[in-house]
Amino acid sequence: MPRLVFGLLLLIQLLPMCPLGAQSVQVFPPPEQKAAVQAFRIEENLKIDGRLDELVWNRLSSTLPFTQVEPQQGLPAQQQTRVRVVYNQRFLYLGISAMDSNGTKSLRATDFKRDFSPRQHDHVQISVDGFKDGRNAMVFATNPYGVQRDLLSFDDLLYDLDWDGLWKVRTTRHDSGWVAEFAIPWETLRYPSLADSTQTWGINIARSRRASNELSTLSPIPRAFTPTRMDYAAHLTGLQVPAPGPNIRVQPYVLFSNDRYRTADGTNSTHHIKPGGELKWVLNPNTVLDLTANTDFAQADVDRQVNNVTRFSVFFPERRQFFLENASLFGFNISPSIDGSGGSMRIQPFFSRTIGLDGGGMPLPIQAGGRLVSRSSKENMGLMVMRQGAADSSPGTNFMVGRYSRNLGKQGRIGGLMTIKNQPGATNVLSTADAFFRLGESATLNGFLMHSVGGQVQKGALAGIAQYVKSTNTYKIWMTQSFVHRDFNPEMGFVSRSDIIGATPGGSWFYRGKYLPFKKMLRAFEPGLLPEFYWQASTGRFIERQLSIFPIWFNFQNGGYIGYSINPVFQYLQEDFLPLGIRIGQGDYTYHRQQLWFSTDQSKAINFNTRVEWGTYFDGRLRSTEFQLQVVPNPHFSLITRINRNIFSDVGVAKESKGVNLYSAECRIAATPRLQFVGFYQRNSENQAANLNLRLAWEYQPLSYLYLVWNNRAFDDSLMHRQKEDHTIMKISFLKQI
């Protein structure tokens, strides 16, 4: 088997040399001479209405022309985008005119959800690097309806996708396209405190036009990268910024709830009034202190149920706002990429869902906590301390996570992380050393080594993972090597599987050459090979092989795709495996799976995607189907339905044949981006349990909310008794920036 792995690695390394892969457009280095965008100082405050009809806007000429990233890297953008920048003592203003020859008929948006999916919306995105270090970016984006999207980016590798900054944007739509007007307070931005108040920042602005699936940028970037790759950014000049002053953000809340529990022993109702809140204090441009008391997450999205038929643990993403901020600093990980590259293993030394949630995802009380984060061009430091109160069988618990990383050169980093979980009679400690290096423009090497001791498993044990990735315009290759000792116990982390040694080489080829047929419909042919190999760490025995061969994968010009894969699988089960209640006995199994993937243009008013999988499965057969349909009569109303079906035939010790279906529907009705109603329903045929979540959210002023929430949840307890819960919640929060 090691020879097979070596052979696959050699084949993947030779893929880029294939003559059919030669294409004229390649990755280019960052420009030595940066383009400049001039910002002009004004004294008046502007009315943010998306019209750009103030005299100051008309006096300014627009910035440089935009350049295509997709579909034709390096060519001028097909539709003009004009950018103008001004500022005063309070705000940085940007006026962006996205011209469109087809007017409003071309504009695409599928909902009013904050932090919308960029694949489904026309949008413009501003990436700002206030320290001009070429590594960090604060990102502000909007669609034609003024819906906000913001995030923090680090090295174009780690992202705080759910960071919510305090800023304002308004838009208008007209026969010549659409206009976005931004006002970003200086308190929201991060920049150095210098004696010379005139500063130059890094900036790039991107525009996505979904009707033609075109991405263009102010400062050109290679197709293999994203607009947050800040070493390619232009310069924003002429900024006479105010000196950073006291910057304190206070957000108190009060919550009223009625909770009803129906169990085998009867019905019980309780009422609560709960005050709490958070404080954010920017101590200096590099350092932020966050404090929380009586933390509540009633507004967070509910978890989606998942029917898992693999041997990898399901990773549920963090949805709670307090833990989402600075997640990239504390929550670094190596995990499957969105395109499937890198393998199925996910190892994350610190996973915030271990705080304030039990094993079933139910909330536990967080009494208080704090987080101190300091970032600079040389180093990054963070400390988080949380106190979780006792509830039912869960004792009061203290959590601590400390993080330090040191930047090396322009694109390298080494660091360490330690987590401590302390509860009566047990303390678990995890120590991690990590490193990241960018090897040239296209390649990265990333990895970490961990040691755990204490907690439920007293023995000390090691785990580690390393990943090499090289991504260009014509190919992507990778190698992931992982090791997890059977006694490794990260009680504040997440590991997909234990007691394994994994080797995951792979590669994909991106072809857009002259032999690609139907070029009006097809944009790229992207076949790939995604094999995975696993050995049992404690015995050295080979236990799993998945080859995942993708001979067909076509990306359409409109953003859709179609693909087909075949996956010969070998698995040795050391113990019984129970997918969806079917018991599969120990032993060797060889079987074959096939998959068909298809997606329409996800920005259309009616769009869908599906994955159909069939073939043998251990000692029987399994047919799985995932289907999602979205209907958007207009962006104010969106309905999404999802179906997951698993049909087993003669599987397991009892040769069972059964079907397990998971149905869900999500409806979003929005009067404006600041007043929305969301309903989510899910039902699982495995246990006939249904969940319903209804939420009305009103952002009555920036980042100040009124929430009305109703949750209904049904589940089976450890004795298989059906339990039901109803929660009616009203929460009012108020944000004041000092």
C-alpha cells in the first residue's frame, strides 16, 4: 500500500506537465509598483442614501478601470465600475457605481440574509489593509439591495466570516446599473497610531456580476486567489486619519422567556427574565478586550440535523456571535476544503462549541467570560477565559484557551496554543505547536502537533497533521498526512476520527484550452483524483481506502456544474458500525460507490442542486439522494426545501432494508435588510422527530436588535422516551459606541 501512495503522489506531481494543461494565463507575482487610489478630505457629513448626488461626489473622477479575474483573467471588465473615496473626521466614505448595460434586469440577489452567499448575489466588496502588511484585511460588501456582508481575512487563508462590524451602506438601482454608498466609522477600522497622521493603506475592490458570472477587481489578481490576497492590493493614499481614541462598545440585553417541557413524567413550565450583555474595548489599534456576562444566544441559528452514513464525526459549525469573533486566531484547523481537496480529516485544537453546549447541542449557562486579543504585523496573541454554570448532570466548568503566533517574513507563521478544561475531579490540558509557510505565490505548507493529558483519559497522547497545497490557474495538488493516537483526548477540540494514521494525496486539473467543447456553455473541465488511505495507529493495520476518482467535472459559464465520480472503497471494521441504526459487524469489506453531482445557476430565481450516490455499501447496497430547491419570486421572499434520502438494501448483520428520510424547509421574508422573519422546519423519519424555529429580527439601529423567537423541539432521551420542548423568547439588545 505505501507503494500505491507513492505512485499516486508521483502521478499528481506529473499532472501539471500534461501538454493539454498548458494555458497562456498563469499566476503572476504581486506588482512592484502599486496602483494608487486617492482619498480626499471633506468637512461635511454625507447623507448615506445610495444616490451619490452630493456635490462632493460629482467633483471627483473615478478610480482606475477594473480588470477581469473571471472568466478572462487580465482582460478589461465587460461592465464599468467606478469608485470614489472621501473622508472626514468621523467616517471613511466610498461611493461605488456598478454600471450595467442591461440595467436592473441583470441584477441578481436571492435573499436579504446578512453575510449572504457571494455565489448567489451581485455584489461589490471592499478589502482594507490598514496596517499595509499585505496579510490582513477587513472586508465590507453589499448586494444591490443594501444587504451587508463583512469578515476578517488573515493571509487569505483564515477567515472570521461572521464578524459583524459597525458600518452603514445604502444602495439604489437604476437603468444604468446600481450604486452603493458606504460609511465606515474610524472606530470600526484598525490602523496604526503614527506621529505622522497621513497614512497609506492597502485596498482592493472586487465586483461580481452574476448575470455573466464575471469577477473583476480594481487591482488585478490571479484567478487562483481571492480579492483578500492583500499583497496584490492597490494603495489608498492621502488619508489624514484621526488618532485612535477611546473606543468602547457596550451591548446590554434583557431576555424574557417562557419554557415548556413535556416528558414521560408530565408537563413543566418555567418563566425567566434574564439580563446580560457584552463590552468591547479597543485598548489600542492592535488590542481588543471583550467581556461577557450572562451570555445568551437566543438569536443564533439552530443546528441542522444530519443523517450520517460515514465513519467521520459530523462537524457542526459555530453559530454564536461571541465565539465567531477572532475565530481564525483561536480556531485554526486543517479540514476539507469546499472543493473536496485535502481529505476528509478535520483536526481543530480548539472548538468553541465545547463551551456552553452539551453533547446534543443543547445550551448550558455561560455565567461570564472574557477575551483579550492583540494582533500586529509581527505577532498575534489571545487569551479567552469562560465560566460555564452547572446544569442537570453537567457540573460547573472553567475553560481557558491561550494563543500566540509569530509572523515570519511576509507569509510565514509559527505559534502555539494551550487549552485547559477544569471541572470537579478532572482537568484536561491540550498543548499545540503550529506552523504555516507560503512557498512562493502558489504553494503553502501548514501543520501542527498536539499533546493531550488528563480529563476522561488520563494518559498523555499525541496527534498531528500536516498539509501541503499548491494551487495555480491550471492545477491544484495536495498532500495531507495525519496521526491521532487512540488515547488522544482534546476535550476542547474536535477530531474527525481517533486511532488513525491518514495519508491523503490528491490533485485536480483545470482546463480551459482550445479543445474544451461548447465554450458558450462550459467554462472549465476539472477532473480530479481524491484518494484517502488510513491505518490503525495502535496496530499499524491498514483499515481504509477510498479512491474518489472524478473523470468528469464541468463548470458552466453561469456558475452551475455537473460531475461524476466513482469510488472503490475498502474498510476494515474493528468494531460494529451503526449508521442510522443498522448494525454492521466487524470484518473486511470491499465495495464500490458512484456519485452524480449537478447544480444550476444558484443566483437564478429558481435554482436547485443535487447529489445522487449509489452502489454497494459494506455487505449490501445504499442509494442516497440530496436535493435542494430554492424559489425566489423576488429578493424579499426566499423559500428553500431540502430532502436527504438514504435507502438501504440487505445491509448489516440483520440484512436490513429500510429508508431514512430527512426533510427541511426554510422561509425568509424581509421587508428590508433590517426587518426579517425566518422560519425553519425539519423532520427526520428515523425517529419521527420534528423541529421548528420561528424568528423575527428587527435591527432598529445598527447592531441593536429586537428578537422574537419560538422554538419547538422533539427528541428521544436515553430511555427512548419522547420529549418535547417549547421556548418562547423575546430579546432586546442595545449597542452604544463610546
